[in-house]
Amino acid sequence: MLVTKKQIITLLLSSVLLAITAYSQQPVLVAESSVKVGIKGEELVFYGFAEGDKLIFSFEEANGKDMKEVEILEMPANSRFIEYKTSRIDNKTITIPRTAIYKFRFANSALVPRVCKYKIERIPGNAATQNFNSTVYVDTYYDTTYTTETENYIDRTDTVINNLQERTVKVNPPTAPGSSKSTFNFMLPENTIAWSYYLSTTSTGKQLFQDAAKKLGTSAVREVTKFSAYGPLAAVALDHSSHLVKLDTGLVINYWIVEPENVPQFSSGEQFRFIKKGRGSNDFSRMDAREGAFFFCFHNDNKTVPVSVSVRITAILINEKMGTRQVRKMQVTPRRGMHLRN
């Protein structure tokens, strides 16, 4: 019997088609593993499938215990299969309508962990998807959003010189009736960044202060024209040249600068804490930033002579003027994305 060329070609094509069909019907192992599901928890695994695949899923709880739920979902949230209160599933088959990532969810409601063994296979829909890569890859990407917010800011700062105190205190000698101690309080304003004082017990000390003020008034110091209240104590507080000098003669006075809670101990002769102390017929100093109430405390140890102490105090303030403005703020949110590589 003779076989024509056309018949030979037909036979070859039929053989190829039969081989392809047989080839494509062989299950391809996607995953065979196990997962431990914690107390009242759930675990997720992800695999990809090609359009036309048949997904074959088998599951068994290692100890034959029921799982609350076993579910297969087409991402992002299309449930394709769910089984409740089950310890075993054999060869559940699902036809894949389109290429996608599938989520396999194992949920445990028990107060003990569960171990789930699972096997996932796929029968390719055609020879072209035989080598489909079912691995799901996870990348991190970033979403950037912008918002407009109202923000407070310092529009400007004003420097203020406050000559806040000038007074005279008489302190008796130890031999006179009454106490040889005296105190007075003063308040440092809010926003004080530095302050200074000058005290003197003689007319010479007072004159030295006046002389220093005159020298500053005739100098080329920028602050003299900028601030009407600028004087020797402002210069001391700002660490500028003040032209003040200290005397080494004249009636001396002992003094302390203290916080209010230390005044009773000073008055009663007990030990007390102080911020600054000194002794002399005149004295001056720069002091660091403080706010609130303080006291000058004086003690006269001249046996027969009362001492009149003249005290000046100057504070340097920074007043902040606030404003509002619209600002654009960027917010970057990290996100995880899953994809296939086919």
C-alpha cells in the first residue's frame, strides 16, 4: 500500500499534537512545603499561575486537627475557594481564568499552633506556559504625597534693654538695734537672655557709674544709637566694654544673690544656697539667663558704721514676633508590591 506525501504530513502533525497534548497535561509541581500557624493567627503564601492553568491544591494538618479556614484567593481579594473546619483537602482543582497571583490563606482559631502541609501543582493550559515562573517577587516602592499646612515661625526677634531696678538699701552695723542683714527682691522678666547688676556703697562708686555712662554716650558704639536705654550695665550683660571699674577703698558690704527659698536660712544664720556672692565697696557682673523672682541679701560686718547700698539691675530680653505661613510638606510612605516575572 502506497502512502502519499500528504498522508505522511498529516500523520506527523497528528503525532506532534498528541505529544503536545500529553506534555501539557502533566502536572508541574509549584510548591510542596509546610507552614506553622500561630495561636489564633493566620499564615499566607503566594504563587503565580498562567491563564488556562489548572491549579491543583492539597492540604493536610500534621496532627489531623481542624483549621478554622483554608482559602485560595485571586489577588487582590477575589475568593476562588474556601473550606471551613477542615483538616484535609485532596486535589482541589481550580481553572485559572487569567494570569494572576494567588494567595493561599491558612487560619487557626485554636489556642495551640497548627502545622499545615500543602502541595500545589499546576497543569499548563498549553505548551507555551509549560515553563511559567510561579515565583512571586516582592519589591518595596515609595508613594510620595504632598500636603499644605499652616506653620508658625519666628518672623523677627527684637532685643530689648530693660533697666528694671534702681534702689538703695540701708544695712545696720552689728552693734546697732535690729539686724545687720537686709534683703530685697526683684523680678527678671520672661525671655531674659542675660542680666547684670552694679552696686556701690559710696558716692565715689556712684560717680564711677556716671562717668562710665558719659563715656559710652560719646563713643561710636553702634548700640548707643540703636538702643535708647543702652548704658554701662547693658554693655556688661552683652559682654561689651562698659568703662566700669572696681574700687579697692571705701565701706565694704557682703552680698549674695539667692532664690526666694533661701532667704529664711540667710536671715536666721543657717547654711543657704546662692547664685552669686561678693564683697566690696562697689561691684558689678554679668549673669546668665534666668527668669522669675530673686533676692539680694546684704550683711554689714562694719562694727559701728551703717552702710547704704545702691543697686542697679538691667536685663536683656529677646522678644520673638511670631508669624504664620503656608508650607508644602512631603510625606513618603513605603509600600510592598508583588509581581511575576514572565
